[in-house]
Amino acid sequence: MKKLLILGAGTSGTMMANHLDHKLPKKEWQITIVDQTKTHYYQPGFLFLPFDIYTTKQVKKNGKKFIPERVNYIQRKIELIDAEKNIVHLEDDYYLDYDILIIATGTNIAPDEIEGMNGPMWQKNIFDFYTYEGSKALRNKLREWEGGKLVVHITEMPIKCPVAPLEFAFLADSYFKNKGMRDKVDITYVTPLGGAFTKPKATEALHHLLEEKGIKEVTDFNIERVDWENNKIIDYADTEVEYDLLVTVPTNMGDDLIERSGMGDDLNFVPTDKATLQSLDHENIFAIGDATNLPASKAGSVAHFEAEILTENIMRYIEGEPLKAEFDGHANCFIETGNGKALLIDFNYTHEPVEGTFPLPGVGPLRLLKESRTNHMGKMAFRWVYWNMLLKGRHIPFVSTAMTKKGKQLENV
């Protein structure tokens, strides 16, 4: 019997287990998935937890319940991938061999990469919200915080969900207004980018929202260190930004496993063909989601589109057929702008976010690059879609894997 092994049971790995459960013949293929933790987190919920919009119970579940019964589920630490021998070593001298390997090990924050960030003030007045622990600790801090200088900061790109720090700034504005203390909070958004986002059209719209909400913007800030004793972040040009409360997105890196296995780039991301999702170094290894070095957004919607294409390419690889080079970097995401409204953006490798309608051309009901309550409702509804459809590998109606140009004002690009 042939063996397909999936490393990681987060969003990408769980989706692939469900997709392939329906595709691979049970008598011919054994599917195994390995994960290092029991809990599956709804990571988009980490944005809402600090503001008491979601509870802790709404952002985590037992991961095993989303794995098909046919799939062999193993919970152990992964020590090493020996790609030359087609073997994965787990803790306690346990190992698994494979015919096909899918790497879905995600990405982690690395605050140790910046001097002073992960120091004595970590989770005291320096917080992240990209982890469950960080988001929960920040929630507790915000409940008691009396105001001052709030700095929302990005260390470097790429990061999971590039719009999340912007959303945090917008939600903070709304949160403090609702608490009647917005006048006591000075919010500054600090980014290494030349603008609010990676795409010019979206940057223009988001910059306008920052101005409208009285959120200061510091761009081209490449942090060198955190001076936690004097509450300052300092960049390589000696620019200083003072804070009383620092909410930072540390460097995002692939799992240490990838470094130990000698399979990653400088940030431990797996070099991957951006159209087929096949490893550039090993033909029987594929990578998906945040584990890859693709020039696409590291977000759940991207992993969802990748999973559908990767499933077909796995089947083609097994049959000895040419792989389809069809992943176009498609991403769509809601951007919470506070006060019960949100934007929606839809883009890919070659087309930046523009105005238009989604998912039905000319009909919507969602509007692209426009604030609306309907978009906010879509964002809130996505949690149900995530647990009940996306993780289980079910197709989401009207949402195409490749970005459609219909209903979009592409002539403005």
C-alpha cells in the first residue's frame, strides 16, 4: 500500500486530508497526518479576542474532530524530514516513510529576531495578537488600560494575513470610542512598507481610512531594536517611535523543522512552484499555505484556493500526468474597519484589489474596496463557513479558485 503523509493539521493540512480522503482509493493509499498540538485554532479570531468580540471558546476546538476517520492521525513532535530517503522522523525515535509528502507546517512568530522585543516587558506592555496566548493576554491588558500611546507595528514582510494589523488599528479606534476614551488614546500605525498595504489601489483606500480615524502613519520603518526601558522602537535610520502600549507583529517564520531539515529559505519557508505547489527541490513533495515561499498572501482564503488545485495536482502526479500550473495567487479577504463595517478585497499575483462586485459579477451582494455593513456581516459569517465548510474541504458556492475578472473595474489598474 502506498503512503501519503501530511505534516501539520492546521487549516491547510486539515483541508488536504479531507480533499484526499474522497479522492485516493482506500485499498491503494494510506493517508497519515501528523500534528504537534491537539487544539485547532480559528486564527482570524485572534484579531477579535483582544476586543472581547469573540470569546476563547469561539476560536479553538479539538483538531482531531475535523480529520476524516479513514485518515491516520498522529500527535507527536516532528523532528526531521529526510527528503532523500522519504522518511520523516518524529520524537521518541518514531518515524514514518512516505511516497508523497505534503508540508503544511504553517508559520510562527519569532520575537527573538528583534533585540529587546521578547524581553522583560513581553506581554506586559509589548504584545502580539498572532498567537492565542498573545491575543488573550492583550485582551486582559486592554480591559484595564487607561490610555496613552498605542503603537500598532509590523516588523517585516511576509506575515500571516497582511491586513490584520490595519484591522487591529481600526478596531482599536472603534473599541476606545465605545469605551468613551478615544480622546485618551493616541494610535500610530508603523509599517516597513511605503504605504498602508502591499498593493497601490488598496493602499490609497486604506490610507484615507487611517486619516479619517485620526490614526497616525509611520512608513518605511525597518525596526532594529525595541528599547523596552524607555518605551521606544528604533529603526536602522535611528527614527524613534514612542509607545505606552506596543502591539507588534514579530517576524513571521516557517517552522524550525524546515530549517533542521535543510529545506527552507532564510525564513524557513519551503521553496515552492508558485503555480503547481510542487517543491522546487523534490518532485514527490508538495507545500501549501503559510509553509510556502509563494509571493501570495498568507491567509486562509489563499490556502483554500491552493487546496483545490493541489488536490488535482496530487492526483495528476500519481497518474504520471503533467501538473496543472493554475494557481494564480488568488486571495480575497475582509478588512474590518470598525463601527460594524468592513472592506473586501480580491486580488491575485497580477491584479491588485480594485472596485467591483463579489462574488456575483454586477450583483454582489458584496462590494469591493467599499466600506459596508454587508461586508462586516460577511466577515462575521466566515467563522461558521470555516468550521463547517472550509476545513471539511467543501466547495464554497460562487467563489472560484482562480480570480475572475468579471465585475471588477480592471481598467483602472
